Amino acid sequence: MTNATQAYCYAAPSMLVDGRLGLSTSGGRALSGPAVAPRFFSGVVTQAAPAAAALLGVADVALTRYHQPRPGWTRDPVVTCGGDRLRLESFSACGGVYARLDLLWDALDGEVFDRGTTNVDVNGRLREALARVGPRDPLHLGVGADELTVTTLDGAVVEKKVPLPERWLRGFAEVQVIAARMDLRAELPGMSAVRFLRSLPKRATADLWVAPAGRDLRVSDRPGPGSVCLSGVGRLATLLPLLRFARGLKVYGPASPGGPASSAWELELPGMRYTLVLSPERWRGFSGEGAVLADLATDEAEADADVVGMLLNFEPEVEIGLLADRAGLSPTRVRAALTQLGTAGRVGYDLSDAAYFHRELPYDREHVRHLNPRLTSARALVAAGAVEVTGDTARVRTDGGLREVGLTDGSCTCPWWWDHRGSRGPCKHVLAARIAARSVTDADMRTVVETSPEAAR
């Protein structure tokens, strides 16, 4: 597995001085175009203490390896200004935990200068200062270099270079598709949420199932009706310092998982939300889920993504119906296009709003094109003429032997499918068969059109 390199370049370090928090920005993209150090917001955070604690939580996730913990590099959070909110996102070093802080307009009182996405510097001294913010402390927030209250005297530039593994990049694409398939499974008011989270086992590696029980949540060691998987209790650790501000907890999960599955945990804070999305198992990052492959394998997804991408304007909520009307596409094709855009880090998914949102992760898009080797292999099989489609089945010739594929249920006779049974997305043989089947259908439709009496006239 190869790594890209993310280069952060800041005019000065982020600082918190005399109640003024200046978040230094790196290269990014705004509505006004590419920017070296975009300026997005300046104003007061009306709820200083929970905002500071939640920002620390996002930063903690970025530097944590929950599976096999060990020291390593850290990555700076990504911030997106959507006009009526600020979103700060991070991904754990192990690729299995996604964190996001949504600072809503109820918690902000200030001026928006532009909309867009960039990285923000979160350094050691800033972390120490954020940890000291109290409930009565004022907090003025500036996202952009002009808001820094203290700058280096010699104008020195702060530079950071960190590796971005392919699994980390793919994780950002996978998590928004997985989250879009979740439903709200449980909701607890403030004190019940605090009681539940503090009652969880102290053993960080504990794997549990959580299900609604009246106004509370019941914990079990096996799945049941309406239950949500919680793999690795310790991966919820960044929620605990926020409990003193908690107004409620929402738990999301897929319908009837039956086995290990992703889950999302959203803590409602005053004027803001802090969300964690967990991969199905502690050792398993989002990058291997294969959730994006079905949409990426469609012939028109890339072209549709170009059209849909031009219509995005860093909206806090992307309305699929409106996009479909403006792009002249069906809602199904718009969703596939959003998945394609997700592989380049251009959209995320907000569970509370049940809507996609626009952002632009600042990394090399050309590198992202090579992040789905299963899809690349599938297309190579089709190009080599290794796929034979017959009705609802297909046969795929490979170096490992002949594979029998069921087009309806997505089954395959390869060892990879037998190991995962579709739980980590389709195998390359299923993808190849579906691509080939669409080609056969398209060819048949062209033949019908060309030989019809209407066409003859």
C-alpha cells in the first residue's frame, strides 16, 4: 500500500491568546477559487467551553491509533465553512474512527467571509490552551490567518509534511456511503445519555451490542432486534470529556445487521454536534468496506460527477432532488455521482440532517483515481474478454480458475467472496460481471432501436 504526502503550510501557528482563538489555515479551496490561506469566519463562539473541548476531541481522534496503539504522525483537522455552520473533521490514524464537530449558527455570532474547505493547524501549545477554557471564558474565533493575534517576528512559515495512506484516503469516501445507509436507532436525553456512556465497560477492547429499552439503552454481548454494534468501547473515549455539556445522544446503525456493522454516535451539545462513526471492528478500517464500488462501477458515474460537481457551492445541505432537476439526471444517478465525488473527498454525509454536504479535501485527486484496485481489476477483466454473461449468471476466467457469478444476489465462487459474503462490498469478479452485463444490455437496446420500424422510417 502506497502513501501520498500531505503538505501543510501555515503563515503562523494557530494560537489562543486572551480569549482570541486564531485557527491558521493551509491551502484549500473556496467559492472564490483556490486559496493559499483562506479566511472563512470571524466572530464569537457563544458556547466557549463545549466548543473548545469538542475541538480537542476532533484533534485527539486525528492522532490516535485505536487498533494496536503506538506513537506516530498526526494529521491536522479539515474545516469546511458552509455559510451557516463550521464543520471540523478528522480520521483516526488506524482508519477506523471518523470524527466531526458541527458548530451551528446558534453557537456562532460573527461574519462569514467565504465558503470552502482547508486544513487548520492544531499544535501542542494550542491543545494545552484549549484544555484550560472554562465555561465563563469568552472565545473569539477566527478561521484564517488575518485573525492571528500573535505572529512570528521573522515571518517564518510553519510547515508539516505527513504521509496519507491510501486506506486513510479511501476511508473518507467509504464513511459517507456507509453513513447514508444508517437510520436513527435510539435517542436519549441528556442525563440518560450521560448515565449510559459512563456505565459502559472500562475495557477499551470490549465488543457490545446496544438496543433501545424504554427510555434507556440495553447492552448485550450478542445482536438482537433493533440493536446497534459497538465494537471497541474505547473508541468512544473522546465523548467522555463532553458529557458535562451533553443535551442528548443519538445512535445510528444499519437495519438488521446480524453481524459486526458500522455505527454512529452523535452527542448533542449547546449549539453544536459532535459525531463519531465507528468501523465494524476495531482492527478493520473503513477503507476495505467496498461500499463505494457498486456506484463507481456504473459507466456514467464519472461523467455525471463532472456535471454534479459543477453545481456544488459548499452548501451545508445538498438537496438531491434539486440537484437532479438542475443536472437533468435521475436521483439514482445523482447519488452515484455523489459517491464518485466522495472518492475525491468532495462530499460528506450528515446523519442528523440526513443529507450530503459539499467540501473539498485538500489532497491530490489524481492519486485518488487509483484507490480502488478491485474496480481497476474488474475493468481489466472486462477489457480482456474474460467475462461471459448468460441471463442472470456470468462466468469469469481468471488465473485462479473459472468463477461463477450470480448477478442478482452478487454471489461468487471465489475465496474472497466466501470469506466475506458481500459484507465488504462486491469482489472484482462480481464487478466485472455487472459491467459486462450492462454492456450487453446497452448493445441489445441499440439493436432494438436500429431494427425497429420507426427507426427504419
